[in-house]
Amino acid sequence: MDFTGKAMISMVYVSPQGIESGADQAEWLNFCTGFVESLPAKKSKEIR
């Protein structure tokens, strides 16, 4: 995502060649979901 002309910090940019095939896309999706699943759970916000 590059909306302002400046790269966002902590983002991974994949060139179009990196997602040309469905297998490429699946590999990135598996990598990303694996990373997110490894993060600690967020504390739920209490509604007042």
C-alpha cells in the first residue's frame, strides 16, 4: 500500500512477478496467515 508516495513502515511489498500464479499467491497467503497466527492474542476492549 503506497497511498502517499512514502512506503509504509513494517510492510512487505511483493512485486507483480511474486504473485503471478495462484501457487505464488497461496504461498504468500500461507506465509502471512502463519505470521499473524503466531502473534499473541490482543486483549479485548471493555465496553462501558
